[in-house]
Amino acid sequence: MTDKKLSKEIEFYFDRLWPIPRSIMGKGFRDSLDILREIVPFKKYNFKTGEKVFDWVIPKEWSIKEAYFTDSNGKRYADFSSNNLHILNYSSPFEGSLGLQELKKHLFAIPEIPNAIPYLTSYYEERWGFCLSHKELNKLKNDKYKVVINSKLFNGKLQIGEYVLKGKSKKEILFSSYLCHPSLANNELSGPLVLSFLYREIAKIKNRKYTYRFVIVPETIGSLAFLKLRGEHLKKNLIAGYQITCVGDEGDITYKLSRDGDSLSDRSALEVLKSQKKVKIREFDPSIGSDERQYSSPGFNLKIGSLMRTMYTEYPEYHTSLDNKDIINFNAMADIIDIYLEIVNLIEANHIFKNTVLYGEPQLGRRGFFRTLGSQRNTNDFEKAMWWILNLSDGTNDLISIANKSGVNWKIIKEVSDKLLEGKLLKK
């Protein structure tokens, strides 16, 4: 059941984050992270311009005050103040007069979606430009246009946010999202908002077995910087992880498998998702994706999956001004948090069991298990779970694999295994 109060909280933070002009580096990212720090006490880590990160280099920081162009009558077009997608992200400063044909070399639109402003960037090659709807582009007449781009590129810092919830074990689960796009709703804000409120729910779990690491980064270069900081640690300690993005629309659940395709991340998510009416499974694909590509690179090969709704590139509003609040369902975002939380609960509950009666089936009647176990619920499911647990508990099968092979809900497998542990018919 959707938590309406949670939905309203998510919307409150969405509305505060929405107008901020973000990029991979700069005040927009830092201001946005500070807002999320009201929910998660992220620690900040900075990387300087010019710092080498594996095969990459931290670029210059970018700031912008104003950007637009005007015709000979003074009419403004592609005004940054009206929509921060209008400026090509990381545009170099420029001021001058150009004819229409010369100006068009610096204008970007999407003919297939005539009412949408595209989102484009140029992080590693200095250029300037504007993004506008194809409809608006077609209105431009043969005229002289004055261009104003009041921006700066300078040595600065790339920032990431990280917080660790410690558990009994040093083994850990990673949740990662990015916060570097300007005003995009599903592709940008849904991920860090779900991650932040998921943190709040996991923090309530008493006696956590595992440690949980929450990370907010600028996409790609930020995850690489994070790996430089924590990569070797994660190679030794990470048991599961998820890249959170595109979780804000009303589409069916999509799950993108980790590089291995059968990791604890995958098995846990797929077991929980059995309760969903419709789920799309996507194989790992390094040619398209988010930061799981960096986490899954050969030197690290971290087992990172991604649970989304409609996957990036598969909804028409992707990377355009149409990816706005109109396509967001905050109740659906709250439901995603519940799904991720159930995955966490499953991983916490997961164990490898061993039957203490190795030869033949144990005599359950004299121990009070047979027919009395689960007498107040569906006896068949409870008895079925009991027989599967006792048969597969040979020291090689965990709770997830038993649930998967038996077809019995993992929560029932957990409840029955707990009773069998109490009755000394199982050991961990």
C-alpha cells in the first residue's frame, strides 16, 4: 500500500531541486547535494580540476549567469532564465552578432519531437550552443542575431556525496545514483530522491547484518572518482549493489541484470519482483546505461544491477524538456522504495542452511512440526516450504535459491526456516 505521506515528502524535495541548473561540476550540483543532505548526512569528497582518474581527467568547473540570443527587434530566443535546458551544458562564453546560417551551426533541436527542447552537453570539448524546440527553430527568420552567453570555465572541484550505514558485517551493499543533469525529472531527480528516502528506511532496520553505502555522484566521471576513492575496498567487501535511475514514471518495472547475470543483486531482485504483475528483464549492456558501466568495468567487475521503471531511452520524453513533473508519479516512486526495501530485507534474511539429519528425512511428528506447523495459515505452503528446506539444506543452497526452486514466497521460506532452526533441525 502506497505511503501517501512519503509521496508528499518526495514531491516537496522534488519541487525544491527542480529549478536548479546542475552539471557535473559547479554550484548547481553542490546546492542540490546540500538539499539531499537534509535526508542523508552525506560526507563530501572533492576532486580537483586536472586530477587524473584512471584514463580520465577531472575537467574544468562551469558556471553560467545568463544565455540567450535576440533578433534585430530585440526579441529573445532560447533564454536560459526561462528553461535551463536552453543552453548547451558547459557552453564556453561568447558574445557577438551572427547571421542565421552561421547561428544555426550552434543550434540544436529534435525534428521528431517538435515541441521538445533537447538536453545536450559538451564537457570535454569547448564549444557554445543553444537547445530549442524544432518548432521554435523553424520560426527564426533570415536576420542578424545577437548572442550572449555569460559563462565561465575555470579550475574548480568535482564533488561526490557518500554515507555509510554500518552493520555487524564489513560486507556491504551499494546504492548509487547521479545528480548532474539540469531540469530533468525521471532521468535525473527520481534516482537520488528514491536513494535518499530508501536510506531513511534502511536506517530504521535494527541489528543490520550488512553495511550499506549510499553514493551520489556526477554521472560517469563522478563514479570513476568514487571508484578511485573506494574501488579496492569494494572489490573486497561488496556483495550486492544497485544503480538507481528512471524510477519516477508510471511504467512497468524494468530490471537490468548485473554483468554476471546471476549475482546476489540479480537473484534477490528477481525473487522479490515475482510479486509484480509485469516485469521487463534487460541483459547487461555496456553500450548503453549509467554508472553500472563503470562499476562493472573489467578491473572492478562489481555485481551491480539496476531496478527501474521505464528504462532510459525507452520513453519518448528522455533527455528532453518533456521529462518534467507531468510524467512523474510520486506514489509510484514510494512503491519503488518499498520494492528496494524488500530486496534489502531478503538479502538480510538470506542464509545457507544445513540439515542436521543427514540420512533420510527427519521424523517430524515426534518433534511437533508435521501438521501443526503453520496451522493458522496455508498449511500446504508451509508444509511444502518445510520439505524443500530440509531437502535442499545441504550447505550449498541459500534461502533465495530454495525459494526460487520451490516456488514458495521467500517470506514463508524464512518463517519456516526460523522454526526449523529453533527446533535444531537446521543450522546456518
